[in-house]
Amino acid sequence: MAVIADSRKDSYQYSTDVQSSVKKKIQCNHGLKMFILALSFSFICKSLGGVLMKSSITHIERRFGTTSSEAGLIDGSFELGNLLVITLVSHFGAKSHIPRLIGTGCVIMGIGSFIIALPHFFMGYYKYESALNVNPFENSTVAYVPCSTDLNSIGNNKSSDILESGCKTKSGLPTWIYIMMGNMLRGIGETPIATLGITYIDNFAKEGHSAFYIGILHSLAMVGPIIGFLLGSLCAKLYVDIGYVDLSTITIKPNDTRWVGAWWLGFVILGILSIAAGTPFFFIPKSLKKGIKERKISVSSEAPSTSESRRQRENLKNLKPTKESKELAGFLYSLKRILGNRMYVIYLIVSFLNFSAFIGYITFMSKYLEQQFSQSVSKTNFLLGVTSMPVIAISFLCGGYISKKFKLSILGDAKIFIFTQILNFAIHITLFLFTCERRPVVGLTVTYNGSQPETHPPNISFSFCNSDCNCDANLWDPVCGDDGLTYISPCLAGCKSSVGHGNDLVFHNCSCVAANNLLSRNTSAHLGECPRRDDCSRNLIYFMAVQVLSSFCFGLGGTSSIMLVFKNVEPELKSLAIGFHFLVNRIIGGILAPIYFGAMIDRTCLKWATNKCGGKGSCRIYDSMSYRNTLFGLNLGIKSPVFILYIILFIIMKKHYEENNTGSLNNGEINVDESNLKEPLKNNKEFEPSAHEDSETHI
């Protein structure tokens, strides 16, 4: 009887252990799924904010009267904030409560978004350049005579009339400094999300599943840019002071280069979403302990003894063993170790070159589509949101699935990444082919008789047809004449009278139009620039189609590019490797690229506006051909040296992994001799599989 009782007791104890193991495993899986879901939401908010800033940067540039290089500095302030804390967060954060750090970062991002929108609420109404000397927000019955010799005439206002208070803060700093500070705060809050989030997943996911989870994460994160572009498109359609002014008095349309949309509204929405995204992280535990079965297969997460970690240690055995250093000393020693890794350093150079080219390109892409194809900012944001972004999301998911399906090693990931980048570069070159002719703007791109100038730009403001008009040559208030040419202002078109109100305003008796239209009695001009030819619209369709194909190739290698960051270093250095990788990309790509891209693009400007303080403001019109050559030339020029580095990187990686692995390479997968891995466990009772574990394997 005693034997039977003992047997029942052992059976009950075994059943309890199995149930406890299954329960822990379920809790671990549920905890990881909850973390991935919450992290996906935070990634969406993070990427939404980045795209929203880039889709709004043109309107911010116009609202605050900045140049493209200054707008690039505002955009790059996000990376500057990230730079201040990313390395320390990556190193010390990995030892802290990762979910709570991510939650706190989301809240900080939300506060930064609110600060960005703040200037709108204490600035005055937006006053755009207009030949009308009346308040554009009030109805007027005064007759408007653009071309007049009377200095007191309503048509002879000077650009100084648009000057207004509030162009600087009380300290003498420009008002856009608040946007820069808020964007910098967003960068600080974003720091733990990308670096620590991926580390947390890699620590507690099953072996070989990390790449798939990261692929899912980045695919879901691409929902953020889609929403960001669509939200930016919606806000761009709404006038900046909507709800405060009578829109019927506004004489400009969304496709006018003076139009400013409700850029601030998107950041208010972003702030609310960011704070909501951070809430779930405060309820996720610091660690997700694995069950008995999980420990049998790959040992616990606290001990650096998983087969994947062991494989990385074997591959990187030429590096020095970990020292028991504390705090800053340990950080400096770890940093020295990753910088002594040739594979990591070469890939780091590859990454910041690619990142610099991408950031500079995407920052000014919306403006390029506006200037090259005469599209409104709202439409360009919409096109990018519904074409390129969904394709990148799908390709990210495909890349993660391929890595998981074929169980690719680090060399397999490198092959996919290099191949997709070469294909993306080749496709990108063809975008040069799809352009439109220069816009025919009299005095800037064509002469007053409509012919191409011998020197470009001609900078001829006056001609015999408007010599008797007292015009302001600095004013930008374009009108389209019946001769098919765009004039800088109705005064420079020589218009003597006007009829209508608001957008319906029409100018008549335009002497310069009459000079080019001798066979017709039509001498009128309408508000806005002249429309482009039909083939320009077709070229836009071709351009977007090729852009979509290029985006697919770019995203297909996205998951592999992330795996290359931390799979070439030892397991305990993953977090620091990712953090330092992001750090260098932020400095060279995120901060500097928008500034020097913007500075080069500024050189293609044909007509500058006057800002609220009386200085040079935003650019009204660019030379579209020079803009194209500058944007694509810089983008492709920065990427060109990368191909040499690709070859060097792959040769070093292949030689390194073939020399340092006890197994062989088979179809891109490393096969390690498992007998050598099991030997150290024979004398370790803690990890020796028990009878219970063997039985559990069959359950």
C-alpha cells in the first residue's frame, strides 16, 4: 500500500509539474504576443510621426518663412534628440525594465507632438503674398487696379506689407524654434522603442522566430507611414486658419506654392495616439521566463547558453571574453568590442550611407513632385501614402517570411540584402526619365515673348509692356494669361482692371498678354499658374509606378538588414550594437542629410518669398530640371560607393564564418556539430533533462 501511495504521490507531483510548465509557457507566449502587439502600435506612432513631419515640412517652411536648409534642420532635430540619449539607453536600458522604458518614451513623444503644434495657437493669422492691399480676411468693395502709375493705388502695395509681429520670440529667437524643440523631444522619447523593443523580442522569442517577428513588426509599422501620408494629405487640404477666417476671401488654392495647410492638426492627433500607445507597456513584466520544455531545447533566457547564442559565440570566438565591468567602464569596454568587429564596422558604413541617401530623398520628395509635376502637397502625400508605403509593408513581411521559411543563416540574410539593394539602385536610375518641361514663367524661365532665354534664369522683371506700371518685382502672386504664359503678378502682366472676388477674380486689359496674343482679342489673366500639358500627367503615373517597384525591392531586404546589425556581434552586445548603429545613422543620415540636401536644393530656387521679419523666406518656384538633377544626383551619388563595400563585407563574412564554424555551410544555413554543444551540459545537473521533461516531449 505504501508503494502505491508513493507512486500516486509521484504521479500527482509529475502532473502538477507538467501543468505548471504548460501554464508558464502559455503565459510566456501570451506575454510576448501582448508585447509585440503593443510594440507594433508604438512603432506605428513612431513612424507616423516621422512621416507626418516630412509631409508637413513644406507647409512649416512656408508658414514660418524658412529656407529648405532651415527646414532640414527642423526635421533633423528629431535625430538630434535621439542622439543625446540613444547610446546610454541602449546599454543601461537593456538591464532595466524594458517595457516601462518604452511606455515612458511613448508619453514623451506625445508631449513633444503637442509642443510642435503649440506655435499655431499664439501666432497671428497667416498672411500670404498678394497684390491686394486690403485685408484678405475681410470683404472689400474697392476696385482693384493691378497696373497703375498712382503710388497710392491699391495695386501698388509692396511686399513689406506682409510683415507682421510674432516672427520672433521675446528672446529674439525665430518662432520655429518651438517646433524644433518639440521634434527633439519626440526623438528622445522614440529612443527606447526601436533599440530595446527588438532586443526584448530576440531575448524571449523561440530560436529562429526572431526574424519573422521582426518582419511582422516592421510590416505593421508601415501602417504608420500610410496613415501619416494620408493624415498629412487631409491636413494639407484644410487651410491653416480654418475655423477662424472666411474661406471665400482666400484667393489661393491648395496647388499654389503660397498655400499653407492645417499642419498643426496632425501633431495634435499624433500626441493623443502616442500617449495611448505607451499605456499597455506599464502592465507588461520585465522578463518572460520560459517553461521547462523551452529550457530543455534552448536553456533559459537569463543564461547565455541558447544554441543560437552558442553559435554566435563560436562564430565570434576570436573576440575577447566578457569582462565583469560595471556601469560606464563596462559600457566603454563593450563599445570597444563592437568597434573592433570588422563586419559590424563595414556594415555600419554601408548603413549610414544608405540611410543618408534615403532620408534626404524622402524629406524633399513631396516638394519634388509638387515642383516637377505641378501637384498640390495634399495630392503628393496621398499618392505616396497609397502606393509606396503599402508596398514597402508587404515587402517587409515577405522578407521576414523568406528568412523564416528557408531558415537563412547570417550569410543568407546578407545575400538577400545585397541583391535587393542592387536591384533597387538599378530601378531608381530610371526615375530620371520621367519629367516635365520647365514651367513657362515670364521673367524666370522664359522671356516676355515666350522664348527660351539664352542665359538661365533670365531674371528679367520688366519689359516695354509693363514699364509704365509701378510694380513690386519681389512679389509672388502668379496669374495665367490667355497666351498660355504664367506671369509673376497681375501688375507685371500689365493688367489694368479686375472683376470678381476671391478665387473668381479675373484680370482684364493685360498689355503683356496682348503683346503675345496679337491674333486674338483675349487679353485676360486668371489667378494661379497655367496648367501643364497632358503628357506631364502621364509621366507622373509612370514615375509613381517605377517608384512602387523600387519601394518593393527596398522593403524586401529590410528584415535582413536589421538582422545583419546584431547577428555579427556577441549576444550580450546586441542591444548596444543596435543602439550604436542607430546613433551613427542619426548623426550622419538623420541630422546632416536633410540640411545639406536642403542647402543644395536651395541653390535651384528661382524666386524667393519675403518672410515675416523682412528677410529671405521660403522658395516659391524652383528650376524643376536643376531640382531633379540635385535630388537624384545626391541620392545616387551617395549610394554608389556602397557597392564596393558590399563585396568587401560579403567576402569577410564568408571567410569568417567558414573558418570559425565547426560545421559546414549548406544552402546558406550553418550546421553545427551538436555533440560538441551537448558535451558541456553532461556535468551540469541544472540543465540535465529529467524523466518528467522526456515525458513532456511526447505530450
